[in-house]
Amino acid sequence: MDNPYAERRSVELDGYRVRYWFYDADKERKPLFVMLHGFRGDHHGLQLIASALREKYHVVVPDLPGFGRSEPFPDREHSVANYVEFTRAFVSALTDDAVSPDSGTGVVLLGHSFGSTVAAHFAAAYPEMVERLVLVNPISQPPLAGSQRRLTKLTELYYGVGASLPKRLGTSLLSSNTVVKLMTDVMVKSDDPEVKRYALRQHQAYFNAFANREVLSQAYQASISRTVAEVAMQLSMPTLLVVGELDDLGSVDSQRTMASWIRSHSLKIIPGVGHLIHYETPLVAAQLIEEFLASPAPEPLEGYDRLPFADTTASTPDQLTGMLPAVAGHDGEGQLDREARARGPRENENR
């Protein structure tokens, strides 16, 4: 499904081309919001959330290298570490270096599922480039340790067989719509038939848009071997976790434990939803995100030093026609109202 509000663009990064979609690329000055999709997906997976936020933010959703319409890495593995370096290069190029490791200016960064792992590892490695972090269905535990470990083992076998078969046969197996439907049926928790049809149409249309089976195999291994929890204690920016109550890839208990390791966080649990928040309750997620970005930072947990205030250095990159800080509460000169932000402790969790 083409999104009428998205403008496709591309950028060349170190020998490969990345396509990205700019939601509401108008001339107004707005905060920049970069979103990273999950494993096997592309930008379409996040378009409902992106569209809901486009009036207040310049929302940019790239196809991760090797998926959708972006080219794969030409000479490196599709690992979490290399996707982190892609994110650094992409955000720097997107903002004409107004946001870089040395700029002192950050963006809002969102990651869903595997994208949450990449986003969290990026935020831990380059904290100065992320003003606020949003993790939707974050990977809180290794899949083999979760409640669906048998299904994960079966999935791992499926990708292993697909990689070992002759190329044509292996690619055909990995692109099977029957398997895609089985995956969708397991992940969708909604009883709404229209939601089920939408999720299935999305997966059938875009789940097989991967460059080749080597890319798919590498990215799958990355998705089951790394987690957000690994770097949770290193996340220094205010962080929102949007969690599905019925998520098979991360129990509520594991999400609460992981959230407790993030010193300034807000945990929101959406009842009756699993791993497909972006399909099943995108407007609820968008509202939670908007409230988080419009509110003072959550109070740091005891045992952590108070976070320094986010840098609000003005930047006017040509590509964005001016970029505002992400957090609400600015005075007439565009600086954060620090007193207001220091006041008003908020609940860290909404159960």
C-alpha cells in the first residue's frame, strides 16, 4: 500500500544506496523523528504510526540495508553492529551532519522489534545523537529463552534449511507465502478480522522483500542473538517502552525487569496485543509516543545520577529546513524550559 503522505528519497552510503520515506516533508520547522523497522519488514510496517505523527514531526523511515528497496551491505555482515554504524551514517547524512557524534544535537529514534535492538545499541554507542528513545515491542530477552522457545527453534531450523538448500529451492522456501501466513497467524492476537487481514496483506506484500537469502540468514542470526537488555543500563536518554501484554517475544515480566535497568524510562503496556502493536494498535502507540515527547522526562530511578538536560543547540540542515528539539516546553527563543522539565515527576510505569 502506497502512503499518500510519504515522499521517497535515497542516499548513497559507503557503496550502497538506502531508500527512505519522508512523512510530511514540508517547510515547517519540526523535530526529526527517525524510525527503524523490524526483521524482514520495510518502511511499510511503521507507516500507520508515522502517518499519525507526521503533523508534529518530520518522520523518516528507511528500509534497512538488504530489505525493502535498500541495497545490502556490499562487504560486511548484516549484524547489529553494522546496522548501528548504518544508523550513524544515515542520520548524519540525513541532517547534513547537523546530528553527528560531535554535534551535541540529537533526534528522536524509534525501533520496533529487531529495530528496537538496533536503536538501543545505537543509542548506547552514540548517546549524544539521540535526544529521546522509543522502543516498540522491544526485544527484552533472547528468543530461545522465551515462552515460544520451541517455535523459535523451529524457525531457526527453517532459516537454516533455507540457507543450505540449492539457491533457487532455498529462496523459494524462504519466500513461501504459506510460511508467512503461519507466522502472521501466530503473531496476531486481535480478534478483529480486518486487523488480521491487514497484517496478512502487509506481510505477504513486504515480508519477502529481502535482497538475498544470505542477507536474510545473517539478519535472522542477529535478531535472535542480541537484545535491548544487553545495553539497557547504558541508555542515558529518556526512554519510552511500548509493550504488548501478549508479546510472545518478550513477556511483561521480562519487559519490567529490563525497564528497571534504564535510569529514565516510562513503560506502557497495551492490553490484548502481542508483537504487532504497529498493526493492531498503531493509533494507541502514536498517542503514547506523542504524550511521552510532550512531557517532562521521567524521573531517573534511585541509584542513578540525574540526567543532564538535553542539548538544544539550534541547527538548520538544508535537507530539513530547520530542526527543532524533540521535547515540548520551549520558550520564545526555542530553549527548553528547564525548570518546568525539572518539575513534575511522572510515573515510570502504567500497568
